[in-house]
Amino acid sequence: MDNREAIINSALKLFCRRGYDAVGVQEIVDQAGITKPTLYYYFGSKQGLLKEILRTNSEILEKMLQEAVEIQGDIPDVLFRVARAYFDFAAGHWEFYLFMVSQFHSGHGTEGFMAVYPLISRFYQYVVKIFEDASDVLGNMNGRQGQFAVSFMGILDSHMMLYSLNHRDDFYMSDERTYEIVRQFLYGIYT
């Protein structure tokens, strides 16, 4: 592992455990086994490091979401693919996922929140579009596409967080469980 990777990995572990704002540059470089000038050489600052961590990981999730929504299908199929994208991403990038969600739920004035908010807003727009495209099928929306998107994303996050309490090192959500989650969500919409 090169110095750049060591810095990213160390910072992400620390950010995941304690949050972005609670971790200092010295702690990151000590954990990575490098010096401050090395971190500054690669990233310019702690904020530059954060931006790189967010950019590289969010690009992966965004690509997965784009692929999930671009294939035509009925609403249960599209929601299943989106849920699979979230679950598969979380399984492969667990620390980043936890960090992103925790920063989104941190104080709105924090640097961590300000950094992840635009990413989560973009992901949210993919889900809103699903409900907008399905409004003729789900006739009871009455302009609530955004509310449905928030509810769906919240259900996915809640299932991942609760499931991970016992499976943090081997997080995996089965297709059967994913279908069950989507069906449960849709049952609430259709009734």
C-alpha cells in the first residue's frame, strides 16, 4: 500500500469511528505512519482529504444507482435494483457508508455534513425520479414523490444500520430480504 492509500484508509477508519470533525490531522498521519507534509503533499489539507474520500466512493455508488434506474421496468423491479445497489455498495464500502450516513445526521453546520449533503441530495434525486416516472401507475402520489423517496431511502438505511449491528464484518443483504423490504415499502404506498 502506498502512502496515499495509507492516508485515505487511516482517515476513513478514524472518520467512521469518531466523525470528521473529531479527528485531527496529527491523528491521521500517526495512524497512517507518515508525516503531515506527506498528507499535505497528496491532499493539501484535511478538507482536501475528505473531498477525495467522498469523490472516489460516491462515484462508485452513483454509477451503481445510475445503472439501477436506467433499465426500464415496473416499480418493484426498479426499487429492487436501487435497494440492491445500496446494499451491494454498503457491503463493499462499509466504513464509507457508515461515515456518510453519520455525517448526514450530524449537526447541519459541521464540515462533515456540508461535504456529504450534496452527495446524498444527488442520490435522493435518482429515487425521486423513480416515483415521478411511476406517477401514472401509483396514482395516489399527489406530488408526494419526494416524500416517497425519503421514506424509501430511510427504510434502506434503517435496515442496513440495524442488520449491521450483528453483521458488521460480513454485511450482506440477500435478494430475498431485499425483495421483502421493497414489498413492505410498496404495501404502504398501495394502501
